[in-house]
Amino acid sequence: MLYILLSICCSVSVAILLKIARRHEINIQQSINWNYLAALILCFVSYYPDVSVINNSAPWKFYFPLSVLLPTIFLFMAASIKNIGIVKTDIAQRLSLFIPILAAYFIFHENISLMKFIGIGIGFTAIFLTLSRKSEPSDENKNWIFPLIVLLGFGIIDVLFKQIALSKEIPFTTSLFFILCGAFCIASLITAYSVIFKKRNLSWRNFFFGIILGIFNFGNILFYLKAHKALADSPSTVFAAMNFGVISIGTIIGVTAFNEKITKINYIGIAFALLAVIIITLSQLYGY
């Protein structure tokens, strides 16, 4: 359970850092770029991936989209936190888990019980309730697009990672190293475009902030993998505890530290989200 707690703390810390960055005029795009450099180095030091095993049989059709999605969805996550706050962005990210659940049935042909379908239905209801806002003038009415992209993006990323995990020829950690390499290259191209065409200056401040961001981002992945290894017979326990913890702690920090406004409908949505996770977990544990 210690690994789960550490993963939760790292995940929430990433959201907090993105929130703080806006207040201190940190360039999010550049920070995300250096974040992947830090994650790449940490991945190499932690796992010493054997790059010699990569050949034409490697799942390149999954490497490329993941390399593009990771940095771009990170940018949308930052925009979502800026526009609607940590609480709703974290919930959108966590509710993206319903996409791989659906993929498990339609793509991976897993048998999904009636109880799990009920949990999925409650989860989609939670999406609308937690992202519901009072109508406001100006372009802020369109802010729902950011958490929606975050939800879809992280859901697709999960499905692609599952496809890679099915590959028995290439170790998952080696694939992760190559994906992080690709993500760093894509983020670097975006940074280069920003510097050359938009005349944005590179800053040591953004670099150091990105390194810190990368440490927590990789810590989230590392401790999550360690939790699954430690609780190999209870993956649903890791899954449920992780989501419950991030939603709960993210909500508390968003409301107390950043004075984010949460309506009664949003609270109901949070309760629905937790209920959905509990129902899905029970269906996995007891098979009904």
C-alpha cells in the first residue's frame, strides 16, 4: 500500500505543479519538454532497458501515437487545470479509465459482467455531473473541451499501453524507454517551433521546473508499476485505491489550497465516480 500512496502523491503533485506554474509565469510547454528528459533519464537509470532487443517486430504502430499523445495531452491537461481547476481535471483523467474498460470488451474481447456494465453507466453519469458548471458569459462556456480531451486522451493512452503490454517479445520497460524518447523528441520539436516562430526565449527557470515535474511524473509511473508488482494477485486493489486516492486528495487540495469552487452537483458527481470505481472493483473481485 506504500507504493500506492507514493504514486497518488506523485500524481496529485504533477497537477499541483501545473497549477503553480501558471501563477509564477512558468512556460508550461517548455517545462513539459524538460519533464520528458528527466523521465527518460530516470527510466534508463531505474530499468537499464536493453535497446538491442528493438527490431522490426517491435510494436512501432503503438510507439508513434503514444510518443505524440503523451506530450500533447499533457499540454491539454495543463490548459484544463488553468481553466477549470485541479479537481475536475483530475476527475476527468481518472474517469478516462472507462475507455480501456470498454476496449477490454470490444477490442480485447473480455467478458464484462452486468455489474461492471452498471458501474460503467454510473461512471459516465459522473462525468457529466463532475464537469457541470454554471453557465458563464464569454468563451469560458467552452472550457469543457479541455477536460473532455484529457479524458479521451488518457483513455486512448491506456489502451495503447495495454496493447504494448501484450507484446511478449519486447519488455515493457524497454518499450517505455523508447516511448519516452519519442515523447521528448516531439516535445522538443514543439519547443523549437515556439522559439523560432513565436520568439519565445528558453529559460533556465522553465528547465529546472520541468526537471522537478519530470521527477514526479516518472515517480507516478514507477510507484504504480511497483504497486502492481507487490500486489500482483490484486490488480483491482491497486486500480481502485489509486483512483479513489487521487480524486479524494485532488479534491481536498483544490478546494482548500486553491479555493476552487465545487457545486453540490459536482460533489454528487464525485460520489458517483467513487461509487462506479467501487462497483467495478467488486465485480472484478467477486466475478459478478
